[in-house]
Amino acid sequence: MPFDFQQLANFRLARGSHKQPNKGGNICVNEAAVIAAGFQYREIRDVSCLPDCFSRPVSEYAIYLNDFMMHRVRNELLVPFITRLPGTSDVPWVEEERARLIVVDTVRRIVAAEYDEIWRKPKLAARCRAVQIFEQVSPAMAKAQAVLPLECAKQALKGLRGCLHPDLRVGSRCAAAAQAAARSFRKRFGPGADRKIWEMASLILEEAILFGRNDGIDDPVAAAERLERAKVLTAPVCGRRIRDQSAGGAAL
């Protein structure tokens, strides 16, 4: 039978990096995944703090989705990834393609949605949705930005540049693109309208995981028990540090 993630519903995710869980959990999705996989708990300031079995591009995207999502959707959309993030590390070419996938799908889904639904620019949205490969991102964004510059498109372009560096740090920029679009949806349509964008971002995270190795955790019930045990064994105060997006995740 599929694992019922309601078993993890009382384990809350929180923004930032944390020295330890508290009685409600209140740690980020990657920190929870470390516990769930059976590793000794560690504060995840950036992806360099993760065990080697975690995909770096996937995990960085998850880190910043966790930090940028509104609290009302964070648990619902990200808790299932607690058991999905471990066992995702793959060979370098797969990790590079994962980074590219995150950038391309951010343009095709999230940037396109803002051009279409917020600004009523169907031609610009169609240009974004026509992007199929990494090399098409820059010219498509340049043309769209020349007509109507958007913060989400600007951040997606910065994510593209991240693919050109060995560390493949695209996650913070692509999550920032989602945050910018989510803000626009909230402003235009009201509270809750941003959920559509965060669902798109969660789907991109899912697709990036499925592109390569995705062993996950074989026994999610045991994972849930580890998370509950961590809440009992730790002190009731949780140290919180906000990750600095511009520094690729360094704690302030």
C-alpha cells in the first residue's frame, strides 16, 4: 500500500537552517530527510552539509522552495519529499541535466504562467512554453524581457548562468523565480492564489528527482518513527538561521 503521509503531518517544516528539531519538528525539508534516512542530525546551511547520497541540484532547489514557500503550503507540498531526497545523487552528467531541467521547466511553467495569467501576454507565454532545451532559454527570455521585464524571468536567467558553473547552483535562483511569480499571483488574485505556482515548483522538483537515481527511503514508516523520536530526544528550543540566497545558502 502507498505510504500515508498523514503520519508525518504533525512534523512541521520551517524556514532556514536549524541546530536541532524541537517538539513540533520545525526544521527544513533536507534536515528532516537526513533524520528520516537514518543519518545523525546536522544543521543544513547549504548543500555542502548534506550526506553524499543527496543530489546537489535537487536538494538546493528543495532548500530554497522550503525557505520561500508560504507556511500554509510548505508542509502539504514538501513533506512527501522528506522520503524522496535521500538516494538521489547520481553521475555528473545526470546532475547537470537535472540542473538544466529545473531551469527549463521554470521558464516553461512558472515564467509562462505569470506572462499569461497576470499580464495577459499570451504570445510571450507561448514563447516561454516553446522552450524545450537549455540553449533556448536565454534567447527566449531576452525577447520576452525586452517587451515586459519580470523579476521571475530575471531570476530564471540567473539560474541558467548557474548551470555554467561546476557547482550547478541553480536552485536558489529558480526558487526565487517561483517566489516572484507567487507574489504576483497573490497581489493580483488574493491570498491562496500563489498555491498554483508552488504546485508547479513542486512538480519541477519531482521531475528532477525522477530524471536520475531516485532510490528514496525503502521504509517510510521507519522514517516517520525516526522523525518522531528526534522530536522527543531534543530540547524544546530550535536554533534558526536564515540562508543567504546571494551567497548560495551560507548562513547569516
